[in-house]
Amino acid sequence: MYRASLASGKAISPSRYPTRSLEWTRRTIYGLYELSEQSGVSPWYWWADVPVQKHSSVYFTGTCAHGEPTVKYRGIFINDEQPAIQSWAQEKFTNGTGAPFNHAFYANVFELLLRLRANYLWPAMWSGMFYVDDATNGALADYYGIVMGTSHQEPMARSTPNEWNRSPRGKWNFTSNAENVTKYWTEGVERVASYETVFTLGMRGEGDLPLEESTNIKNLETVVEAQRKILAQVYNSSDASSIPQMWCLYKEVQSYYEDGMRVPDDVILLWADDNWGNIRRFPLDNERNRSGGAGVYYHFDYVGNPRDYKWIQTTQLEKVNEQMVLASDRGANSMWIVNVGDLKPYEMAIEYFIALGRDVNRWRERSPGNDSVQNFVTQWATREFSLPSKSAEIAELVRSMTRMNARRKHELLNTTTYSLVNYHEAETVVATWKDMLSRSESIYKSLPSGTKPAYFQLVHHPIQASSIVQELYYTVGRNNLYASQARLSTNDLADQAVKIFDSDWELENEYHKLLGGKWDHFMDQTHLGYYYWQQPMTNTMPAVNRVAAKKQALAGPMRVTIEGSLGAWPGDNSNQCEQGYNCPPPSLPPLDPYTPSKTRYIDVSAGGPNTFSWTASSNASWLTISPSSGTISPSKPETRLTISVDWSKLSSPTGYAAISLKSAASKQAGTATSVTVNLVAHGRSAASGFKGFVEGDGGVSIEAVHPTRNSSAGGAAWHVLPGLGRTDGAVTPYPVLANNGKTFDVGSGPSLEYDFYTFGVPESGNVTLTSFISPALNGNGNDRPVGFAVQIDSGVPQTIYYSPVTNSRSDPQGWGGPDGWVANAITYAKTTHAVSPGAHTLKVWMLEPAVVLQKFVIDTGGVRPSYLGPPESIQL
């Protein structure tokens, strides 16, 4: 809370406010920095080189005030410091041999926190000892008014295990070595007794690992009792209840609590996410009246399964909003701390996290048509780049960038993440990145020279870097596929891949040389070539293939490949059919008037060094092939044919076409070759007057944000979360404590309805409905698992509980692995429903809050494999 106003010249006494002197200091500083920001000084003026706006005069005519923040302690955790921020700090703040995280380093961090109106810090842990590396660090934090803490594995204001291992102290075990451990903790509290500190309680094993199995709840309760006794003694207090303390329920520690371990009510319970942005547990009804309250430990950076992610921002602000607003509404408002890794390049995400904690109501999604994330990023872009006419576009670029990165983090991408043959998926992803990069480049070039460094760091570099990674995997993916198809262009793609891979380093080097090397090392983090969870020691290009460029393919010079298949013709190929030889002629996926892409494609390519001409024709007058002839040569080894249907000429409900592709005989190429590709066209139309989604391309695909009807009940309704998720936003029940915080019975809660139309169903008479759901854990307790119900027409509603109940010592089945929930950023739930041709309604019922739905796909028999699912169906 602060208030800035014009004064008569008399000083305002701190005694007017019932606060500690440091709290008074912070409030004063917040007010000054608010005026500073309004005058044109970005909080990131140093850390991201945002130009300070210059004015001939600055006027202050009224009162500027901010009430009590939503969250009491709002801060960041600098973590996983190698290879970036530690190397940078070593270079910039030492003579090459001293401790990198010294007072010169932290002065910049403390100022940033205050300018963001944060007040809390967990200092660098793995290679740092905050109070030992520089004896002035603690006093400097106190001078700035920063509340210091330590991470979940560093109790009692000591950098453990680094400080513990500085001298012989015995085993890190309170049961067998209580005297030395107690002395160690006492020294830590005495060292910081004059500084504002939130003490971390509890105990984890060395190296941020679980304690030994023999350490039971009773022993840990004894640990906490001893720690509070130390606090009371050092602070000369009858008890420790007035001394700020926190117990972080991270990983297996949460299970101790759920198995019955308790700490006094004045201790903050710091609940944690799953390291991937999904909060594991929220305060329950009977936990919300604790005097210490609760908080959240969140992650923008992580080292561990299924992969590290430490390079550039891959967390959607929309996801942060959804999870942290949920946490706030459920009473976790005492402390928010976020793991920010190297701090850069999470600048905007850090500010957003702190801004939410400062005033969650300002930034929550509360009403239809409101897009608070767009509002925030637009205001941020206006402040940082002084280009109001482009701020909305910059916001769109940033949100698109984080969405695309959040679909699957860079470290988890591979050459087959996105389908190379279905729904134009991979090429559409790369085309989107290229469009974003082009738009960003245009804005970058339009900026004054003084603003370009900030824009490069905050917007242009992450778009450019991500675009390079996506294009690299796409190029190598096609290279690998084309090699299996005996296509000459395999080699061109291999060469392109090498150039793209080299450009990744060139961009890294550009970042490091920016402003005379001010940010050298910040892009040192490896991000290419992961083969298990830990970071690779160097970036590795994905493996490419080459074909014999001077040798003709066995089946002749012409290679034919088609949409929807990994196979190639003529000749044998393992992807043509199950046995891999003597396979039937290729068939394109069927076409109908409601296929979103409207067309199919066939690629004609070179199978060797010989030039040949080719023709394409069809036995169907309603079919168009473009182009229908051409020449393939080593200098032009590929041609794509677009196949379309003139529906006005299709006289029957179903048409069958045979497309004949022939290569002419020549001396160089040898005898003529031919391939016949089959296509089925379904001429169909929905019933007159129908409004809704229409089956096309073998199914019905519906974005959850496009309901036909939205019905409320019990004071709750399904609420749109703009931009959240992998494709086009999401829906969630709101408010979370509606219906008196109770679960709805099936069929009694708020509902969404989606009208759709089908033309055919599988022989079984059933269709498969796949619900695409944002990953979530059972944050309201295992007795209230996250769930919803789906129903088609008058069928019986089917309940879906998609997060298996498990104890907090382990993750739910399906969570981990390179193809698990968090890696894919999605959870799938499949149900079957009896459906006949005609109009239908999919109804989605709320059971529990905290459910976030992104998409629904109804497979009528033709849905093909892809990462994102089919594009949305045509809606009448």
C-alpha cells in the first residue's frame, strides 16, 4: 500500500502508519517508483535496456495511491544459474576469481524488485551462498527493504548444502547429528536477526533430494519444533509466532502434510506446482483460516523430468493467470514466489507474475469480451517501446510466441512432433513462425536505434530463436522422410538444415555481442539435442540423411507421394501398407465440401539425377489437377499438385476418381513409369437451416471457446479464457467458489452446448469423442478430483475424471515421459457415443471447478494422427 500526493512542505511521519520501518521504507519507495514509471522509467531500464523517456518538464497534479496488495510476499527465485547468469555475473562483477553473486550483482536485482513492486527474494542457490559470498549482501537487502528468504531445501536462512559442506559437520541428518545441525541453524538465524527475513522450515536431503525413508513425520515435526525454539531464543521471544516462517510443501514434502504432519498455524504453507505450471494443491476450506495463510511456489524454469527447460520463455501468461487467480480465490495469498532461472529472458513473465500478486482483481478474466492478458501486454509494449500504434500487434506477437512455445517446449521438440503429412500441420506451424518473424522484423526496423536493443531482447530474439528451432526440426523431419521415399531433394534439405543449425549459434552470438557484450553468456544454455532429462553438454544438430545423388531410384526417376501417407510410389515402401510390399495403389484422404483445407495434394519429385517430364490426368470431369504437367530436374526436383473438386459437377452422392501420373520415357530416365492415385469425393450438404459445426474430413473438430449455448447454474457459468492453450483459447467454470464451493451433481451444473451435424458413422454406430483438456492436478484434494461430464443428445452423461488420484509422492499416471501430459501440454479423454446421421448436440456439464477445456474432436471414422488435432470444422 502507498499513497503519493502533493505536500505542503512538512514531512509525513512514519509514526502515522502502524508499520515496521522497513515496510514504511518499501511503501515510500513503491510510491516514488510508481511516479518514476509514469514519468517514463521502465522497471527494466537496466535489465533490458529500455530507453528512459526524456521530458522538458514533469507535472504531478493529484494523488496516486494503491491499496493493500493481494499477496503479502511477492518475489522471485534465481535458480539453475549455470551456464548463463553465473557466467555472466562472474564476468561482469568479479575479477574472474571472486564470488559472482556479490553486492554489485544484487544491487541491480533489488532495484528491479522494488521497481516491480515486489518485496521478496530467494537468492541464487546452486553456486551461491548469499551471506557468505559477500558479507554486505544481507545489509544491502535490508537497505533496499527486500525481505530475504531461502528456497525449499535451505532451512533457517542458510545456503544448504553449500554452507554445510564448508567445514566438517558430520552427516546432514537431524536424528543422528542433532547437535551440529542445531548449531548450524542457530548460527544462520543469529546472522540475519537484524534483517527482515522469512525463515524456511523443514528439511530436505542434500542436493534437493528427498530425505532418507527412515525420516518419518514424527522426526520432521521434531525438526520444526527445534527450529522454532531456535527462532524464539535468538529473537528473545516467548514463542516464534510473531516471526515470519514458511514451510514449502514441495514434491514429497506435500505427502508429509497429507499423511498428517502439521506445523503451527502462524507458519505459511507454501504449496507448489508440479514444476510445469500446474499447482498440485490449493488450501481447502478447513485450511483457509490459518493465521499464517498459504502461498504458491511456481516455475518458469526447471531442471528435471521429463526435460529441463531453461532457455527462453515457454510459459503462457494465460496459464499463469488461470492458475494464480485460482490460487488467490482459494486463499493462497500470503506468499507467491516464482522460479525464474537466470532471470533473463523471463522479463515480461516476471513482471506479469508480480503484477498479478500485487492486484489480482485488476488482471483476472471477469467478463465476456475482456482479455486482461492482451490488455497487460499491450500496456507493457507501449511503455517499453513508445510505439502505441504497434503495441497491440506486439502484444499479439508475444502471445502467439508464448502459445507456440508452450505447445511443446524447445527441449522436447523433435523431427516428428508435428505431422508432416496430415492437416498441413508442420508446414502451417513453420509458416506461422515465419509470418511472426516477418512482422517482428518490420517493427524492429521501424524503431529508433536506442529502442532496438530492448525490442531485440524482449520480443524479436525469442521469436527469431524459436523460429530457427522449429524450422530446423521441420527441415530435418522432411529430410528423414524424403530419404525413406527416395527423393533427390533429401540432400538439399540436409544442406538447409546445416545452415539453419549454424544460424542458431549466429543468433546466440548476436545476443552476446549486443551493447558491447553487456549480456554475454545469457544465451549459453543448450537447447538442441536432448536425449534424456538433463541438458546436453553442447547443442547437437538432429541427424540428417543423404541419398545417392548420381544414382537413379530402383523404381524409376519419378517419385509420387501423397497427403495423408508416409509412403512413396512406385516401388515398395514400409509405410505403404502393413506388409510393406505388393501394396495396393495409393489413396488420398476423401474430400467433401466441408473439408477445412478444401483440397488435397500430390507431390511429384525426382528419384535421381535424370530429368523427366510428367503428366497428370483423371477419369473424373469434376476433378481439377493443378498443374497437370511439368518437368522435374535436379535443379527443380519437386512439384506439388493441388487436387480440388467442382462440387457442382459431381452428379452422384459419392464420386470415385483415378488420377494417373505418368513420366515420359527418355534416354536418360529409361522407360516410362506410372502411378494411379485414387480419391473418393462425398457430395453432401447439411439439412437446410442447420446452424452449427458440420462434419468434414472424417470428423467434427470444435474449439471449446465456440459454444452454441452457455447456461449458468448455482451462480457459476463456463467462462472463456482468451488465448489459453494450444490452439484458440479455453473455457473454465467461474467463479471457482460458486455453488457454495460444492461439487455439482451430474446434469445440475452449468453447461455448454455445441450443435454439430454428421453424415455417417462407423459400422459400430458409435463415434469417439476426444476432449482436449489443459493438464491439471487434483488441487482441491483427492476426494474431489477434477472432472466434468459429456453428453450427446439424450444419451446418459459420461463423467470424466482425467487426473488419476495418487499420493503426492508420485505423479499421476500419464503425467511424465516425453509424450506425457506436461510434455504435450494437453490431456486427452476419450468417450464413445451412439450417433446416427443428422443434427446433434454435445453437452458439457460442470462438476468441479479448475477444469480447463480446449477442444473437442468427434471422430466419425476419418480423423488422422496429428499433434494438435484436426483444425476446427466449418461452422454454419
